[in-house]
Amino acid sequence: MKNLRYYIFWAFDFLKGSPIRKHYNEIADVFYDRPSSKNIKERRLSDILRYAIANTSFYGHFDSKDLKSFPVITKQDIVANMDTIFSTEFYGQKDSLRIMATSGSTGTPLKMFQNGDKVRRSHADLLFFYKIGGYQIGDRLYSLRIWNNLNRKSKSAQIKENFRMFDTADVDTEGAQAFVDTMLKDRNTKVILAYASSFNGLMQHIKPSNIQWNMKAIFTGSELLLPETKKKMLETFGCPVMSRYCNQENGMLAQQPVSGEDYFQLNEASYHFEFLKLESDEEASEGETARIVITDLFNKAIPVIRYDTGDIGEYAFTSTGKRILTNLVGRKTDFLKTSSGKVLSPHVVTNLMWEFDNIRQFQFIQESLTVFTLKIAYLDASNHASDIDRLTKRLNSIFGEDITVEIIKTDNIPLEISGKRKYIISRLNQDVVR
């Protein structure tokens, strides 16, 4: 049922000329493959290419009719060429633009400037994908992350948006109990938004029960939601659990369907997607592990064309010809290598860890081709010598008999400043999959 906040939001948008509603309706047209879908996507792509050529020196000499004449760029390329990629229309208006700053987890911090229409489009993207996942404007929304003076919302904003903050600095026993207490005390129907790593930690301490959680939907993002965690969440909370695929510099890229499948529905209304081979800029085939490259159709302040997101995935076509992301494997910087140089998905380690029920948290670090560190936090203090021996043998079988693995017992794997917990870290060349 829609609430008062829903009607107030859209009433204010109407009085402003319906800028959000117009974007929202266009996103819906493309998402549901309505008759106008193809023309919308072609027009938006053509518009941003022509705009970039006319308004930036970086793209000035490319062919607006041939996307492939544009270079594939990385975050490092944008940082190094910021002045020439920045639109001349908006360069002198930086103070009026929204800044989306990435944390630099890949080694390259980035400030992405966004013009007003891009901001409105991003807002509409979020509203649309929330809506198809079960959230309505005005629903009680809990955001699980580390909160501080820089990101904390004011009391008035919380009331206006029906928004609640839950701090996940602690996702162990006490943090899990605090989460349970908070959710049960609040009898309102709730929607949860969280880092995947928060629930990967919390669900170690929350068991399925007959509790009435009054949860409408749970959205996770930023990193991999482990399949075992998702299974526990579905059993425990009894509501849809959906992973989102977003990044800070661009916005909402894809989301899993509310029906529970593990594939991702692409946001092709706001981004043009390419899936390119790991070793070249040629198109990857359906089902092939590939680099995810996007063109942002709405950011005119800094046109982002053929941007290598650093993410790796696989795509397929549905029976209706719609393209979906079937597997979001991880980031290039998360990929691992055997001692012989073979590239492996980080999933080989996360899947291995599911075999050990008494492991509460872990962090696997590849220091070099032959040196690895595995930090483990156990559920109990019993003797784990047999587990360690079995783990070492399994890692040798995966990465090579000539590797060495230092296994360190710890009480806790600390969160990063962003509130995420890194499970896989590769200290090899960051371009490991190329």
C-alpha cells in the first residue's frame, strides 16, 4: 500500500515539471522491452557520443556513428586525462555539480562529477529498481553500514525519508544480537539495504526461527553475497533477497530479480553494456568470462564512454532475446593465479571455505605467485589442527604443490573504512587478468 510520503514525493516532482517521472517512465519502457525501447537506446547512445565529440578535446576526433572507434578507458585514464575529458559546458561550473568519490580500493581514487540531469537519472534508476524489488517510496528503509559524521543523516532527513541507520562496525555475536533486537523492536514493515559483507558476517550468528521480522525486501551490494549467506537469509527472513550491481562513479548497473534467481537484469536504459575478452578489446561470446565495459548515457559533465569497470562477468540471452548478466565473477584485482600463472576466479577460495562450518570469517591474500596468507576467525576455540592440515592440502591442489600458505588465527577480520570486508586480496599486478 502506498503511503503519504509516496504521494508527496511525486506531487513535488509534478510541480517541478516531472523530471524524475519522465526518466522513470523511460527506464520502464526499456526494461520491459516496450515498442519504443530500441529507439530510446539507440538515440541515447548517439546523443552522448555526439555530445562528447562536440564538447571535449579528449573525444573530439572520434566518429559518433562508430562506438568502437572510441578507446576503452580505465579509471586511471580518467584521472590522468580529467581536464580533457571534462565537458567544456560544465568545466566552469564544478561547484554546482555532484561529486561521487570512489574510495580507491583499486589503488586509484576518483572524483566523478555529474551534471543535474545525470543526478536525476540516477535517482530514477534507484527508484525503479527498488520498486521492482518490492520497495515503495516512503517504506521504512534501514541502511546497514559504518556511520560517521561524514555520512550520517540528520534527524529531519531520517523522518522525511522514513530512513534508519544501523551501524555495522560490529557484525559478530554482539552486532548480530543488536541487529535482531533492532529489527524486532521496530514493528513497521521494513526494507533493508546493506553491504553484502555485513550479512556475510551477521548470518554467522542469526539462525532461522519462527520470528516475524516484517521485512519486505533485502538489497545487498558492493561485494559478493556468498550463496550460502543468501540461502540462510531467505530461510531466516522470509522475504526476497537481491544483490545489486552498482558502482560509486556511475550508479545502478544491474539487479537480481525479485523472484530469487541469481542472474542480474541489466539497466540498459541508462548504460550501454559491452562484454569484452579478457586479453583484448574484442567482443566476448555468450557465456564467456569477460570484462564489463559501459558507456554512461547521461553524464555530460564527464562523458564516460567505453569505461572498463574493472568487473568481470558472463552474459547470456533469454528466450525473448533480452541480455542478462548470468555471473558477476568479481573484480580484476580480486583474481588469483596459480604458481604456474594460470588465472583463477576468487570463487575457488570462497567455495572452498564453505566446506568448513566452523570458520566464521576469513581473508585470503595472495602475496606472490607462490606465497599466500590465510587469516581465519573460528566460531569456537577448539583444536583446529586437522582443519588447517586439510585446508593446506586443498590450497596446494588448487594453486600448486610448490606454494607456501601461512595460516593465521585471529579473533576478527577488520572492516575497511568504507564498511566493507575484503575476503580476497591479490597483491600481484592489478591487471592480473590481462
